Amino acid sequence: MSPCCLSVRTLDPEVQKALEAVKTPEDSAKLPFFTRAQLATAAAWSPDPKNPPLYLDLPAKDGAPQPEVIAKWAANAPLAFVDQYIGNLREYHAIAMDVGDQDNLRVDAGKLHDALDSYGIANSFEIYKGTHTSAVADRFQNHVLPFFSRNLCAKKSCQ
């Protein structure tokens, strides 16, 4: 569903400033959606158990780029690493993606679909009418859950 964070991106200076201002989990709850998503990316891609209170590192600190963190983010972007995991991706029973035609993530989702296609990895890719958050309940109920119902299985029963 509208896969995010597929390519390496630099943070807008205003977003970076807003992230650096976060001092508590409560502060993070007040951020706009996209900015919170960047904080979640930092938690996943550049965690730092010695950097309380959020225990993560950002791509810039006090306005200065942090090359080590930027490298971690680049290494975790699926469009940057997909070629390294083709063998693993071939092991999947099924891969599906969908994205709204008005979603900013449409371009990168299309690139991932194209990369999988170029390696001959079967995948389903659907562009539906809508934005990033259009009809989430409908998409989940009528597309995601049926996909999992058809494709999640124990290894022996998938054959």
C-alpha cells in the first residue's frame, strides 16, 4: 500500500529543523504526517541507543550534514539495494504493490515495479484513482487482506 521511502532523499531544511526541535515523544505527535514519517525513517534506518530521548540520529545535526547517517539512509533505500537481493526476492510466493494516481510515491513505486520486472520477478502493481490516503479501509479490506489470504502459506502448502 503506497510504499514509502523507496529512494534516497535529502530532507528539506525546514523539515530537518522541525525534527531537530523534537525533544519528547509528545513533541513528535504534534508534527505533520510527512515530518513524522521522516522521524520514523530515522528510528528505523539510523537508530542510536545512546542518543536519548528518541534514540535516533538525523541526517543533519545543528544544520550540518552527518555523512555517516546519510550513508545509512542511502543503504536502506530499497531502490538503492534491490539489485543486491534479487535471489531473495525470487523466493517470495507473491509480491504486490498499489499506489494512488495522485500519490507523490507513485513514481518510486513504479520504479520498484520496473526493477522487479526487469529481473523477471512476478509482481502485481496497481495504480488506483486517489491520493496516499484515499480509501485506505477499502484498499485494505478488498485488496490487501484477500492478497494475503491467497498468498500467505507455510512453505510446503505453497506448492
